[in-house]
Amino acid sequence: MPDQPLPNPAEQLGAIVSQLYELAGNSEVPADQRQAISVKAHDLRGDLVGMVAMQFTTETAAYQSVMTNLGKVTAALQQAEQSIQNIADVVANTAQLAASIDSLLQEAAQAAARVG
Amino acid sequence: MLKRPIGFLGLTSAALLLSSCTTVSIYQDPVSKFQTAVNAANDSLRPYLLGVNDLNTKANLYDKVLMDKPWGTEDLTNAIPSAEIQLRLQALSTIASYANALAAVANSKDVGNLTQAAQTLGDDINGLSTTVQGLAAIRSGGNAPNPMAKRAATLDLSGPVSSLVTLAGTLAIEHQQKEAIMTTILGGDKPINQLIGLLRDDLRSLTVMDNASYASIQTGMVFLYNNARNKTDPKALKDLIDQLVKENDSIQTLRALQANSLLSDMQNAYVALVTFAKSGKQPKDLADLAGQIDVFTAHVKLFDNAITSVQTAVHPAR
């Protein structure tokens, strides 16, 4: 009997990426921050392409870390919606999210190599 | 003395024959509508699938504009390998071919037509089966399946496909319309359902990807329009605004499309058809079936109209 798949972080990540692009295009956000957010949105969209193609069946530490960081970025985005001053938190949390996704994708690649 | 039993038998036979004809003819209208909707959905979904990589590439290029970085060949790489897209297109064709076979069986008057319908379906299923086997070799040559994360892009259709091969074989040896239609509907129940379900989930993933690409394109577009605005004389600004609004409308329309929910409606319509085949075929059973097929048909029209409106906005001459 195959393992039940865990929720794919791609759904939540997709929503975050879309919100980041909205911020990157928002004329009220300072230009330098818009640029920084564009870079994060681009990187995370690349991760999203890798992530949608996966089914996670084991709740590893890397998977948990991604889920936690997704929650943090979502909360930071909600704060930024309230006040544009909170944009810095979005950028910082997004960096942590990207790092945790890299770890998860690396873990998946290593597991694939072991089986291969 | 013998006249009555013969008359009785004759009447009974006629009633049975009539009932048999009714059983088949009652399928003709819903099956024909199902076939039309499946083919229309197939026509709309093909360009959608073929456009996923282009959309991702466009987003990459817009991103580079936003980040003020040069474009590179890495921006043009297919996010989803062509062979994987091809598999999905073939799976869609097989579903359409199944619907066509169903209609051919429901409307056929002779054995030749049944055989032809079975043959066409069989050819499509065999083609899909060959692709599935070929892809398995390509995939195991690169990334082998891993225990923690299975690649969903490597859509696994082997289960439903092997059942469909059996179905086409069984259909080919049917010589009676009534049996053939029941074989096609009931034999297709599990594999066709599975096939539609797998494609539906897969399209959900692609929709998530598409939405992120649209978000990137929208932001990049605003950025470019802002740059153009700075170089536009006040008189031409109105045209620029109209153009921006039109392009934005197109993006919003495309973002609202949920290709996976189209497949959900296709699946519901198919489940209703199977339920009807198993039912006592009372007027209520037929009404339930017609209702599900109407929902599916309406959704296909909406989907198609949305795509047409975007194409017309982009290429008004067409």
C-alpha cells in the first residue's frame, strides 16, 4: 500500500510568489525594495517549478522547515498589507524560506540518487 | 390452441426487442452530448498544455527586465520536458477517442461499425501505452523514482492504460450493440475515471505554476508601461492606458481559468454516465445524467469563450 502524500507546499508557495510579484509592482513600495522582492519572487518561482512536480510522503525535518517558513512568510505578507513599513520582514523571511526549500530539494535529489 | 402461445411469444419477443432497442437508443443523446463536450474540452486544453512552457519562459524574461539583468539561454529552457507534455496530450486524446468510440457504439447499426470504433480506440490506447513504456525508460535513465518524493511531472498512467488495453480487446469481440455499449461504459468505469482524475490533479499543479507566471508577467508589464509612459507625449497617453488595460484584462481572464476544474466536471459527467448504465434507467436517472453533462458542456463553453476572447483581444483580425 503506497504512502499517503503529504500536502504539497507548492500550493502555498504559489500564492506567496504571486503576492511577492504584486509587491514588486506596487508603486508605494520603495524602488530598492521592489528590486529585492523581484529577485526573491523570481528565485521562488524557480523553486515552485521544481516543487509542483513532487509528491511528498515523509514528513522530514526539511519538509517541516519549509512548512514553518511558508507560514512565516504568509504572516509577514499579511503584516506588509497592513503597513508598507513591514516589507523588510517579508524580504528576511523569504530568504529563510528559499534556504529551506533548497535543503528540501537537495534532500529529494539525494534520496533519488540513493535509489538510482 | 397453439395460436395464443405463439402470439404471446411473438409479443414478448417484440417487447424484448423494443426494450433492447430503447436501452441502446436512450444512450444516444447523452452520449452524443458527452462526446461533443469531451472533444471541445480536449481542443481547449491542448493549447493550454502546450502554452505552459511558453508562459514560464515569458515570465523568466519579464523577471530579468524587472531585475535589470540580461536575458540568457537559461531563461528559455523548458520547465516541463516536451516528452512529459506529449504524454498528457496523448492521454487527453485517448479520453476523446474513448468518447468517440462510445458514440460510435451507441449509434452503430452493424458489426462493422463496432469493430471500427474498437479499432480506433485500440490504436489510441496502444499509442499511449507505447509512450508510457518509452517514458519509463527515459525516466529511469535519469532520475530514478525516490522513496520520499515521487516526481509528479512523471505522471504515472500505467494502471489505467493497461486496463484500457483489455477494454479495447473485449470491445473488439463484441457483436451486439447492447453488449458493446455496456462493455464500453462499464469496462471504462475504473480506467477512464482514473485517467481523468490523474490529469485533473496534474493540471492543478500546472495551474499553480501558470498563476505564478502570470503574476510575474503582470508586474513586468506594468514596469515596461511605466518606462514607456516616461517617453510618451501626453496625447498618446490615452492609447497607452487603453493598451495596458486591454493586456491586463487578458491576463486576468487567463488567471481565472481553472483547467483542472474542467476535468472535474468531465469526471462528474462520466461518473453520471456509469451510474446511469447501472441504474433502472428511469426518467429521473436520465435527468440526473443530462444535468451533469449540461454542467460539463456549459463549463467547456465558458472555458472556450474565455480563451477566444483573449485571442481576439491579442489578434483582433482573427
